[in-house]
Amino acid sequence: MTEPPPPNRVDDDAVDVSLMNKVAQGDHAAFEELVTRHQNAVVGTVAKMLGNASESEDIAQQVFLRLWKSAPRYKPSAKFTTFLFTITRNLVFNETRRKQRRNEHSLDEQEDDWHQQIPEASESQPDAQVLHAEVQRAVAQAIANLPEKQRLAVVLRRQENMPYEEISKILNLSVSAVKSQLFRARVTLRDSLQQFLVAE
């Protein structure tokens, strides 16, 4: 018996475009199917970008609300996911800038998160677990500190495994510029995480 072929992203896009055309006609069932197909990716990307899981659901809802409203004007000139993540980019960047204006990135909140997520080291929690949690926090914080375009490029490449060409359309950059953004991000992340990379 032959194995089934791997998922075809072109076929997936055709399904998405077909659903989007139905959404443009006011088909709620098609919209629900689109949400089901893509909500995990959108929520995950937003959470990685904003560093706040509780906010990611709200922003993701706004993404899909905007998707619904824009359906009548949608033209499949690029992949559906390119269109979807461009909406996601706009809302995430707007939220990031709003936070910066209001100075909501407070050290006090970060300290609260630290204590809630990571209990103090004890006999019931081996050093390896503490170190792993510390590395995870450091990586998340290092990514959060990247400029927004570098951060989104890293998230789309690492988390969504998107090709450079699609990321370039979402960020409105050339492919070479995307590769440059990712290179600079890797250098910055390596420098930020140097203490974990150097063997003791």
C-alpha cells in the first residue's frame, strides 16, 4: 500500500481562496471553517510577537473580524495566508506602537510573570529544570526585544516555517531584505544569549 502524498500547500491555498470567495457572499459556515483552519497559527504568532498570551486571543479576534470585513474586496493575487498574515502584521504592529506610547512594558509586570511562572528552586525542582526555564524565558525576552520587523520575520520563519518569498510579501520587503533581517536577528539573539552559549 502506498503512503498518502504529503500535504500540498497549493491545494491548501485553493481551499482557502474558495472559502474566502464564499465568505465574500456572506457565508458564515465558510468563515468558521477559515477560522478553524488558521486560528492556531494566528494566535501563536500574535502571542510570540506581543509576549502576552492573554492579549493574543483578543488581537486574533480582531484579525478575523477584519478578514470578514475585507472579504468582499479580496483578490487572490497572492496566497491567502499572505493576505491573512498581512492583516495580522498590521494589527500587531499597531498594538506594539500603542503599548510603546503608553509605556505599558513595565518591569514590575515582568517581575510578576517571573514569580508566577517559575517557582523558587527547591529539592522538588532539579537544577536542570530551573536552567531550562531560565533559558526559555531568556529566549522569549530576547525575541521580544528585537525590532518589530525582525521579530515577525523570526516568528514566521521559525514558528510557521514560511518561505522567504511569502515573508517578503507580508513585510513588504525584498527577499534579500528578509534574509538580512533574519541574519541581523540571529546575530542579536546570539549576543543576547551569549551567557547560555558559552560552556561553563
